[in-house]
Amino acid sequence: MAILVLIGTSLPTGLHAQAASVEPVTQNPAWLDLDDGAADGITLLPAMDLRRWPDNAFFEAMVSRVNALSEAHAEEHGAVLLDLAELYLSQMLTVEAESFVRAAGETAWASSPRHAALRDAVNLLQGQPVAAIATSPLTDPIRPDRGLWLSLNGIAIGDGAKLDNHLQEGLVGLTFQSGPVARALLPLVAEAAISLRNLPLSETALALIGTVPDLVDTPSTFFLQGRHDENLGNVKSALEAYFEASRGWDRYAARARIALADLAMRDGSSGALLAARDVLSAGAGSWRGDEIEITVLERQAQVNGLLGESITALKAYGRILTRFPNSPQAAAAKDVVGGHLDVVYRRGAAGEIALANWFEVHQFLLPAYRFLPRFVDYNEMLADAVFKMGGTYLAISEYQQTLSIYEALDDVTGAKIEPARVDAVRKKLALALARAGLWGQALDSLDEITSTGDPVLRDGINKLRVQVLSELGDTDGLLRTFVATPDAESLRRWGQALFVSQDWANAMVQYQRLLSDYPDQFRLGDASYLLIAAHRVGDEETAREVAQSFPQLTTSEGIAGLANSLLEPPEPLLPLRQDAASGRLERVDETIDLIEDSGL
């Protein structure tokens, strides 16, 4: 459906001159009392004639008709309303004219040919078709401009055959319109001729446009010239015309950018694509709100995609998805963005995009793509990368965002999400919270994991739970947590909990498992606890073996000596000797100092 364009200023006298050869049809109606009268030398057409009102006397005519409306009674009231409708329509003020036509429809004039003509004219000048165009007063065979109204109806319904039948008459019909209407319709009629590849009519229309001062060197004229040159196969001239048109900011400038992009994509060379990219970028946002904006965004995405600039392509596709979610272009975008998303997020994860830039891009993409099935995976990929880089708090936020997307996918789209996938993210969130020292929140995240059929994931969750409960001092919960294949940290935490509970035998069992299963992770502190526990239960053999390993665990001779000293038999106390007692006290002091210095 065509969208008519207001262009403005006066039509040259040469365009009206053709009207002299037309047979007069009717005279000024007697009921029209207007001091200015119709334009000199103009014989009015029946039902509606937009030339009735001089272009340069709009204000005076409006005041006259408003005064007449205040004094009108009964039948005259509807007639004056139709006068006002015709007056505003003559200035291409279609919305205002429509309101007066609607008001007149509630009077006795509702069934008059004049009302029908103005009603149909309003629709056609707004780009709306007229269902009963064949019986409209506008297409009465006696009207010399009937071809224009039939052409406009053909444009509105997209019927090329009907348009082709009437377009030549339509061009002539422009001479019977007011200046503002003729200027608005001339580019439209010219484009119709160009679209039909009617070369003679196209050249006539373009030549006619060249006689209108306010249409010369405008984006509309350059664009139409470019379309005409393209029809002739003169791509170089078409490109030059489109480039000139693209310098503007109206809808024709936007359409010129689309045309340049189409030519560049057909050419396929990097030079052409780069030029189209720059033109599209320079005019971004200059035209909004209709099919033209959607097409500009689509071309921007396509051109940048061909250039391998996935981020820019995703931004353009994202605007389509957010601004025009129900458009065919949005549906098409969903089919192609997956590849671009994969490129961007894999490059980010590989460190090829700076984290700050990657996160900025992610924040822009999130509103548009969050409900696409795979985007939640990319959100998790970003969180993983941030966590790996040490951005703990940002990772927490992104893991929470990932869980929010999962929840939204379930609620909004009804997508079936595997519980194990959500549990895996909750585990990652708990790990990040634990790294941040937020142990209580980490436990809450672990508690939200209801069940999982993956034994490996379940074991990993319980290993983390052991650490969290240990930090929270929940010894009972810690010791009740089952881990099928405990890691070194789990064994260490169990050993510490049992040691604190003075369950020396079981503490010794956990530390012995740690030494046996993970010898490379057995630390000085672990050896100290094992040594003391063995000493407490009287397992001197184990205690001696551990004490002998201290030189391999520490370079401190004092600590190694301390370990061995625990195995020495105590000095006899009876009979009590001063030197023995003093020696034992000195050894205790030395032991305390060594323990404080070692941090054990």
C-alpha cells in the first residue's frame, strides 16, 4: 500500500495550463458564498473540485467557512462542513478533512454525491482503497481526472494491471488538482510508472517533476531518477542518484539507502558492501515506524553479516525483534541470528573480545534475544568466562540472570527445560557465592536443587555442600552429606569436623584416606591433625610415620622437631625433680610458640 508524501509549495503554471483544453462541466454552485471565489478561469468539476479554493487564500477561506458554519442552519450546516472538508483536502490536510467529512455524514448531506466524492478522496489520498470505486462520483466518465483516482485505487490495492490501464490518464488528471495535492501526488505517479517499467511515461513524469522548483534536487527526485536509471540498466547513474538521495532524511532518502544496499549485495564486492554499510550507518534512525525502517534495519544486518561484522548485524536484527516482533522480518531474523550469536560468544570466551566490550554487547542483545532457545546457553557461557577471569560478583549476577531466563522460557514460551541443566547453573551460582564468602546464600542455592538424575552432577553438588556446611560450622549437616567419590577437600573438611568433635579415630580415617588417595594434596595442616589424632588414640605407628613425613611437608626444622617431640616418652614425674619439670615446661612453651608461628 502506498504512503502518500507531502512535499509543499506551489505548482508551476505550466501544469495547470493543460486544463484549458478540457470541456467545462459545471459552474460554481449557488450555495457557495465565498468572497474570493474560485481561481480565475477555472470551471469547476462536479461533486468535488480541489481547485475551488485559491492556494494563496487558505486562511481567508477558512475564516469565511467557519463564520458561515456558525450561522448555518439545517441543510446549510452539512454543506459548509463539506466546504471545510474540501478546503482542507485542497491543502493535502487529509486528517482534518476526514473529520469534517465524518461530521457531514451525520447530516442530510450524507447521501449526496459531494459527500461520497470527498469521503472517497480522503481515503485515496491517505493510501486507502475504495471498495466501490467504479460507482464513486470521482470516477464519473464526465470527470477529466477520473484516471487519477482510478490510478490511486490501483496503487492502494497493489493491482498493477489496473494501474497500467489508467496511469497515463492519471498523470493528466494531476492538472485538475490543487497545487499541494498535485505536488504530493506527482512523485507517487512517477514512481508507479517507473515500477511498471513504462519508460515513456516515466520520462514524462520525471521531466514534469523537473519543472517544479521545490521538487528539483530533493531526495524523492534523486531516488526516482535512480530507479529509472536502474530500469535502463545504467547502474553507475543509478548509484550516483541513490547516493545523492541518501544524503537526505526523509522516507525517500531511507529508500535510497535500501536501494544502495540491494545493489551492493548483488555486486558482492567488499568495496560495494563497505560503501553500503557506511551509508546505512550514517542514516540510521532517520526514518522510523513503518515498513521502511524495518527494511533498513534488515539491510543493515544483512550487509554487516556479509562483511563478517556479527556484532553490528546482531544489533540491527535485535532492533527488528524488539521494535517489530510480529513482522515477517522478525521471523526471518530468528532463523539467521544463531550463527552470529555463536561467533560473538565463542570469540568472547576465547578472549578475542575484551570483556568490557563483550559484556556491553551482551547487555544490548539480552532484551531482544533472551527468549530464543539457545541464548540462555550464551548467557551461561558469559558467566563462566567472567567467573574464570575472577569477576566473582559479576559472575553471580550473570548466573542469576541465566536462571531467570530459564524460568521465563518455561513461563512465557512453554519450552521444556531439563532439570539437570538448571541444577548445573544453580551449582555454578553456589560456587561463585562461596568464592565471594556468601556461604548462607550459597547454601540456599544448593538447597534449591531438588533432584537430578545425573550422578556425577549430584556428587559435585554434595562436594560443594560439604565445603559450605563446613564454613557455616554445621558439623552435623556436614557429616550427614554423602559423597560417592570424595575429593581431597571433602575428606579434609570431614576430618576437621571429626577432629573438632574429638572423634579421633574417625578423624584419623579421613586424613588417612586423604593421604592415600590424594598424596600430592596432603598438606602440613593435614599431617598435623593426623599426627595428633593418632597420638590421641595411641596409634604410635601411624603417628611415627606421619612425623617422619614432616621434613617433606615443611622446611621448618622447628615444626619437624615439634612433631618428633610428641613421640618422645615424657620425663618421669615421680619422684619430682626440678630440672625435669623445668624441661617439660620449656618444651610446652616452645610447642606453643611453634604452633602460633606456623598458623596450624
